[in-house]
Amino acid sequence: MLSNKVKVVPEPSGTYFVHPSSYVDEPCDVGAGTQIWHFSHISSGARVGDRCKIGQNVFVAGGVCIGNNVKIQNNVSVYAGVTLEDDVFCGPSVVFTNVKTPRSAFVRNSNADYLPTLVKQGASIGANATIVCGTVIGCHALIGAGAVVTRDVPDQAIVVGNPARQRGWACRCGVPLVFEGEQGRCPECARQYQLLRGSVTLIS
């Protein structure tokens, strides 16, 4: 029977934690303070940064790069070609694809077949959202639960639906912004923004 105690694995920069039911293949790079929970698998060649939280039943493929302070909740597979920058949040059962035209009878499992997906710093992806490969999700963007993202998402945009369409702008803290003309503000943290030529800029 598996113990429910967490293993402490030494690293040159510190230690990370991994549940005994999980696999961390060597060689890979897992940062200090990261937690890897039940039944997860980190493949050789993956890089996971510092202070990340990897939930239950998460798969991270070889070649994937995950930044610092990233939270990946249960039942997420991060396939080759996906990059998650610092402070990204992935809700439960988020789906990433990496091949546009998959066929069982025609093998497409090399790096040349994968279309890269980039999720930029501070972006959040809601539960059950699907991110189609070849897209870029901008900094601090907010992807609604169940959305199907088929094209690039601007910085701080809020997108929902299938296919995902923009429905507003998010503050860096995640709260939807309120606009009067081109001037926007966060009703919660009071940050102020300017909307200009289809993008928002923090002004205070």
C-alpha cells in the first residue's frame, strides 16, 4: 500500500515535494518548493519551475517548459509544444492539443509535427477549457470555463464560448475592468488602465 507521506527530493537549488504515487522521470528539472501530488507524471526532459503546484493526475510531457509559481489543477495533460510562463493558472481538466490534423494511421509524434502553444505570464484558464495548438494566450488573459480557444488571445482579454470570443478585459488581479470611454479601472484593487487601439495599458 502506498504511503500518503510526501517525499522530499533534494535539488541543488533546494527541495521539491512529490507524492509516492507519482512518477518524476530522470533527467528533468523541477524547481525548489514545487509540489507534485497524487498519480501525476513528469516526463524526462520537462522543466518545472519553482513553487509550482501540480495537482492530481497531471501529465507533463518531455520538452514542456513550465515557469515559476504555476498552478495546474487536477486532470490536465500538458503536451509537448506547450509553454506555460510564470504565474499561469490551469483549472481542472483543461485540455491542450499539439497536432492540428491527428490521425491514428499516420504517425505524427515528432517535434516537427507539433504546433507550439504559449500561455504568457499571469494568464488563467478556466475548468474544462480547450486550447487548440498554435495559439498564444496573452499576459493576464482570462479564459472562461469550457471555452474553446482557436486563435490568439490578447493581453488581459476575457474570452468565453465555443469558439472563444472576447467579452471584456481583465485586471491583473483577475477582476473584469469597468470602462468609461477609454479609461478603465478595477472595482476591486483600483488599478487604472487605458484602452488604446485594441489593447489595455496599466497607467496606475
